[in-house]
Amino acid sequence: MNIDMTQFDQTGCHFWLTQGMARTAGVNIGEEIALGRLTIEDFGGMVSRCEKCERSEPCVRWMAEGGKGAPDIPGYCLNHEIIEALRDR
């Protein structure tokens, strides 16, 4: 699968990549915020970290493949520790 990430607005793209990575790991970002386990500012930081990542294409591919059946998200994800901590609460 060849994905042209240049067609997306960077911040919007990474907002959705962060949401998607969390969702693939079984974490609902909106619910985490509503329950007070994640602040809006924390989520903004997650999106900012995602924007700094240079692995958007493999990220999208991994999510499109359903997470390859892995229990954990890829280590290259700059938010993997945060997402896994939210999932494991």
C-alpha cells in the first residue's frame, strides 16, 4: 500500500493518526478525556509528538492492517508508552 501523506494537513493528519493509533490499541481518547484520565493539553502534546514522527506511512499501514494482531503498538510510535498506559489502567 502506497500512501501519499502530503495530501493531508499536517496537524489534522496527526490528530487523526493519534486517535487511530489509540483506537487500534483499544483506547478511546474522548472517553479518557471525559473521565479525567487525560487532559486536552496532554492530548495536544500527543498530537505534537506525532507531528514530529517521520513514520506516518508505516503507522497508517499498521493501523490499516488491524494492528497486525500485536498486543502492543509499534515501538516507533512516539506516543506508545502513553497509549499503552491508558489502555492498561
